Amino acid sequence: MAEEEKKEESAEKPQEAQTSPESQEAEQSQEPQSSQESQEPQAPESAEPPAEEKPAEEPPAEPDWKDLYARLLADFDNFKKRTARDREDTYRYAEADILKDILPVVDNLALALANAKGKEDDFVKGVRLVYDTFLKTLKDHGAEPFDSVGKELDTETMEAIAHLPSAEVEEGKVSIESKRGWMLKGKVLRAAQVVVSSGKPPEGK
């Protein structure tokens, strides 16, 4: 029995000797890998916080149709007023050119009446009738004359053609009206041509 046990032990020992070198090689091959894994630097964890989720976009608000309608109505009303004003200005300026061409005729009739000798002559009465008709027509279209004698010189409505001494009119005021001025609906149709007084004449002259 003792001999059989010794044989069995001797048979088992070579098997252990044969398997032990392979296991040693496997252990040696695993040890460097584990050491390399331990030596490899680990990638740093990202410090950035996770991206926040964007909130869902809200649907566009419903427009205030009542307010839009009120604005559109106001714009249209302003457009009508502006168009009417432009049309009126165009008509006024076109009318101004015609009326300005008539003014010399009125000036000549006024000059003829001022120099007429027989005031009661039928011809003179006829000329006055024509003159009055012209004045009425001009007035119906918004054109009216204005007086300038004795007033301060206004460069917007008057055109000074000379400065002469005057014993009756103060310095700086209109002493003579050479051509009468006219206004058309609040605007100057024709400026008056006037002579401005330069003060009293020197004594002895």
C-alpha cells in the first residue's frame, strides 16, 4: 500500500511541474498589463456642467386686430387730409399764376381812373365799372390788396425800391407806394413796391 501511494504521488508531481510554468507565464503576462494600466493617466473629467435644456418656444401672441384696425383707419384719414391739402395747394398756386397776370390790368385801370379829369364822364364811369368788376373777381378768389403807406417796412410783403427824405413820414416807414401789394388766402401774391422815408430833409432844401 505504501508503495502504491508513493507511485501516485510521483505521478501527480510531474503534472504539477508541467502546469506550473504555464501558470507562471500567464501570471507574468498579466502583471505588466496591470502595471501599465495603473501607470496610464486617466482623462480628466470635464468640468463643464451639462447643457441646460432649452425651454420650448411659446407660440406667437395673437395680434390686437382692433388696435391695428384703429391705426390703419387713422393712417388712411391722414392720407386723405394730406391729399386734399396737396390738391388745394396745387389749385391755389395754379390760380395764383393767373391772378398775378391780371394784376397789371388792374394797376392800369386804377392809374387811368386816378388821372381822369371828368369823373362823371360816361367813359370814366365805364372804366370804373370794369375796375370794380376786376376787384370783385379777385376778391371772390381770395385775392385782396393791402395798404403799405405809413407802415414800417416789412421785407416779406414789401420791396423797397428807394430811400428818400420825407417831411411827413418818419424815417424807416413807407412814404410812397409805387405798386400796390396783394395777398392770396393769407400768402403774398405780389409784394408792394414802396419808397421808404429816410427822415426829414435838411433845412433850407
